[in-house]
Amino acid sequence: MHRCLNSLSALCRREADKWYHDPRTGEMLFLNHGERFMLMVSEISEAMEGARKNLMDDKLPHRTMVEVELADAIIRICDYAGDHNLDIGARTDRKARVQPQARRSHTRCTTSAQWKKFLMIHAYCDGACPYPIPGKPQLHS
């Protein structure tokens, strides 16, 4: 897995390079870390909106908005990782092995306050939330 992600990061970095040049002057543009992270966050936010409203993408109408926006987020993450020579492949590989244990641990530690917060988030989704409430029937298909 780690070689694949690192190769993807390098590819995304090369392909994204054209977006970091002023189209009129060809001069290199600078985006600070905060701007780049917020661009990643905005892609995730758009994916959530697409999931919440069950939308198709406006530019690729044969694809769901969730699918397209998550792909955009992956591209932005890989571009950042490639630009900063981050070995996200090795880290992701390791996290994938550790994460199932962390999920089991988190499930046992869920408090009533956490459950209440989850329910409040679900209520915000107005029945269109892609995350089911355990033990409750779904309000949507």
C-alpha cells in the first residue's frame, strides 16, 4: 500500500503544479499551509453536503457528488504530501494495521455524552444521514 500512495502523491504533485502558476505571467504562486489544509477541508465539506442531500456531481453528472469530492480531497491530500515529501504511504499502511484495535477501544469508551452528540449530528442530517443509528430503522433508502 505504501508504494502506491507515495506514487500517487508524486503524480498528484506533478499534475497539480499547473495550478500553482499565474496563468498570465507564469509566475509561481504560493499557498500557505493553512490555505492548503482548508482546501482539503472544503472538499470533505462538499462531500458531506452531497451525501446529506444525495446529490449527483454538477460537472460529472454520472457520478455522485460524494465520489467526486472525496476524489478531489484525495488529490489535494496527495498533492500536499508530495510537495512536502511526506511518506504517507508508510504511515497509512501502519495506521491501517493499528486502526481496527483503536476502533474496538473507542467503541468500549463511548459515553452517553458522546452518544448524545452523535444523535444531535444525526438529527441535523434530517433523516438523510449516511451513518445509521445502531438498532434503529433507517428513515431513508
